Amino acid sequence: MIGGISVTQLLILLVIVMLVFGTKRLRNIGSDLGSAVKGFRKGIEEEPESSEPEKIASADKTNAASQNKKENVTVSSPTDTDV
């Protein structure tokens, strides 16, 4: 029993899905899903180059500092429609 669904209910559901979609279409969907998962895992496992994180970190610090300055300067007073 998985989350309130028994094995017999899963088998009945599988038979209905096979009747609706057909085995060939299910095989295609399964292979497409498998290749998508493989591609996702490959993308996650690839390590970025060692110099890139330093560039990204310094760029983030620069952007954050400039955004803080802009936020302090562009503070506006509330209007009647804001209240």
C-alpha cells in the first residue's frame, strides 16, 4: 500500500492506461522521459570551470552594491492611492 493505493489498484490503472495509449506510445513516452532525465542529470553533474564562480561572485557583489545605492536614492513618499 503506497499512499493509500493498493497493488491491485495500481495494476488496474496500468491496464487502463495501456488500453488508452497503447504499448507503442507508452514505450515512446518512457524512452523520451528516460532521455530527459539523463540529460538533466548530465547537466547537473557538469562542473563549471574554476574561474567562472569567481567572476560570478564578484559580479553579484557589484550588482548588489549598485542596487542598494539605487534603492536608497529612489525611495518615494506614499500617495493617496497607495494608502
